[in-house]
Amino acid sequence: MTRNVQRPRLRKGEDGHGPTLASPLIAAVGAILLGIGAASDDMGWLAVAGGIVLAVGLIALMVINHGTVEKGMYGRLDEIEKK
């Protein structure tokens, strides 16, 4: 007996991973500003601003990663599960 089994569609590239690079760079700048602000005596405002920039960078990383990488991956997994 021959079964008609379709193989899952595989992606052969790293498409979608490039846009996620910007947000870790933003988070890294925030971490550096946070460290500088925490180390100096009269620059507490810089520590607060660095913490905010760090948080925005990390949240942006999660959102961009979901929109560019995970959304397509989960869409392909849903197609496989439907078959």
C-alpha cells in the first residue's frame, strides 16, 4: 500500500532574524546608561533613563521576535497539525 503523505514545508534560510537585531542594541545602550548613572553620585536621572531604555529595548525584542520569527513558525506548525 502506498500512502499519500506530504512532507512539511521546510524553510532554507534565516529570513526574519535581521530585524530583531535593533532592539537588543537599544537594550544594551540602556544597560550601559543604567550602569553609568548608578555608578556616579549625581546622575540618578541617567540611571532611571537607562532603565527605561533597557525595558523598552527588551519589550521591543519580544514584540519584533514574535512578529517576524514566531508568527511564521507557528503558522507552519498549524498547517502541519491540520493535515
